[in-house]
Amino acid sequence: MCAAALLTACGSSDSDANELIFGGAWSRPTPGDATNGVVYFSVTSPIDDEILSVSVPPAIAGEAMMHETLLDGIAPPAMPSMDHGDSTGEMSMVPLESLPLPAGETVVFEAGAKHIMLTDLAAPLVEGQTFSLTFELREAGTQTINVLVTPNPPD
Ligand SMILES: [Cu+2]
């Protein structure tokens, strides 16, 4: 039943007032030899909440993690640095252990900023494909969204 609810939250029947609003979840198609994918979306919580973790079905990727891209010169938060890049020079990424969602504030995951990183892709992500991403939130519990694989951000 969630399959039809493209780009919208589902599986939230255990909450009502705490309903999160997810927008525009998308992921770039990947070339055949890529091991990592990336997911972007926006989320708004009506109450103060916090994303505790994110997961992806094993049929899609080995692991999903929240990351933030930083530029050299900007002090990273007090977390271990994790540099994926071998040629990107000034860009680095740090894992986000959790992410606060202040009430009513839209938090955006987008290129060059916060993103969900998928590692150990089981297969290339193909344009038109969809897959689910599941979030654990401190207040809202488990929330699952559908992600569309597309080269361009949805409107
Ligand atoms: Cu990353």
C-alpha cells in the first residue's frame, strides 16, 4: 500500500498530531560501477523531534547514513571526520549521529549539504525506480518514505 504513496510519508498510522511532512524524496541514478548512492528530501515536523537513524532495504544497499558535506575552513561539528573524497579537495563529509527537527522548521537534504548516503549498493539505481527509506524518530517513531530515482529534483 505504501508503493502507491509516491513521495509521501506512509506507515505513520501510530501517530497523528506528530505527523511529519516529507517532500520531494529523490535519488540520482548511478553508473554500473558505483558503490554509493545519495538521497535528497525535505522534512518538516510539527513538534520538536529528532531523526535517530535511517535505514534502507538490503536489496537496495548495505547501509544508509545521514551525512553533511562541509567545506574546508568551516569547523566540523564534534564528530569524527570521514572523508569520502579522493579528488574533491575541499569537500568532506561527516556522519550525523542524529538530526534535530525543530518544530515547524523545514530541514532540507540537498546536494552539497545534508544528504543520505547509501553504501554498498546491491545494484545500480535506475531512473524511474523507487525504493523505501525508513527513519526512526524520537517522537514520531518509525516513518517510511518512498524515494524516486531521477536525474533531476522533483518539483
Ligand atoms: Cu556522504
